[in-house]
Amino acid sequence: MDAPMDESAQIRSALVQAGKIAMGYFRQVKPEWKASRSYVTAADLAVQAFLVQWLKTHFPADGIIAEEADCSIAPAGSARLWTVDPIDGTASFVSGLPVWGVGLGLIANGRPRAGYFYIPMTGDYYAAAPRGSVVNSGEIVPLQPSPPLHGESLLLSISRLHRHAALSASYPGKVRSLGSTIAHMCFVATGSADAAVLGRVWLWDLAPGWALLNAAGATLKYLHGPAVRLSDLMSRRRARGLMICGHPATVQQYEALLTRYRP
């Protein structure tokens, strides 16, 4: 069953509050290393605790899978599952950079049904809701294929792309790594970037942006491979390889320029 119409307004309020919690720690935390060799901070844990409790209160029948502390709560009489990424872009957060945010995804009927992402430093709020998709209070415009790549074409990428693929020297455009997987997906879905190469990330890193990509008519596929399946990521599994997202025709242009791929 689709979410009620007022769900997006409730979630926006919750994410803004979560952003305020995160800002209370910004530039004041020391990170610790997780087993996955990524950062975690007291801010991640505080924001996640707030959002998990908020979801339990407002949607008690729904399941939850959250990034930190192996938090997984099975649905109780519901087929819906929320994903929680308390701070997507923790390394940027720790470094005092602005591109990080708080993400919630909703999975229902075996697919990403809704996604929400708030960037506290800019106030940008991205939402793709089951009954109509909105971004910053404006409608998502279906993506159009990029024209032939040119000097201002923009590929967003993981910072370690050089370890996995070589981008042809004939590529005329720009490459930027902004530090947040969900932000990269949101920027592609709303036309701020042409495409994005994503790392071997987890369900909570993908679900919010995936819903926006779906709403915009974009694709999410493995680099030089098939479409990404939700089943690849369930049970806290990482994606099995690098991914790329964008308008299908634009993705084709970029894949032709990415060589020497390694998982």
C-alpha cells in the first residue's frame, strides 16, 4: 500500500531535526574506524538513534535497516522497509566539508518506493514520494539524454575511481567527487550532473537516491554490466561492483570512455 499523502511532510520535518542534531557535532567530532574501514562518529550514532525511534513511533509496523551497529528491525505486519543513513558522507562531515546529508529510503513491493535526503549545510531537500515526486518543492523533470559530451559535461565519481577504471583522455568534460553517494544520485536525478560512478556501497547508501533516479527516468546499473537489483543488497550485502547512474543514453556515452574496469 502506498504511503499517505502527508508522509513526506512528516519526514521532511524529521530530517530537518536530524540535521540539527548532526550540526551540533559538526567540526567537533573525532572519527573512529569501523570494520569496513570507513568512519563512524558520535554524530552518526546520535542521528541514527533519533531517526530509528522516530520511525518506530510513526510507522510501528514497518521494518528498519540502519547503517550503524548492525541495526535491523523486521517488519511487524507490513511489507515496507525503511533504510536509514544517518550521515551519508561521513568523511566529508569529519573534514568540515559541506556535501553530506541525512537519508531515508522506503522499500515496498520489492522496489525503492520513496527516497528523502536533506543537506543541512545548504538546506537542500530532495524527495521522491510514492504519490508524486518533488525536489526542493518543485517537480522532478524527466531526464533527457545529454548532448554529445563537451567541456562542461560533468561526471561525479567515487574518489578512488583510478583504482578501478581509467577514463579516456578523449573525455572533454569534468570529473568531481563531492563525498556523498546519495548526493551524487540526487544531483544526477535533478540534472545537475550528467552521470555518477558509485562505489560498492550498501542498501542505505542507495535507496534514497535510487527512488529519485526512478522518478526521473534514470538508470542504475553495474559499470559495464546489468541493472542493479534490490536483491543484490538485502541482508546487509554490499553492491557487487562499481555502478553508474544517469539517463540510459548518457550512461552509454560514459561507459564507452571507461576502460580497464576491475571490481
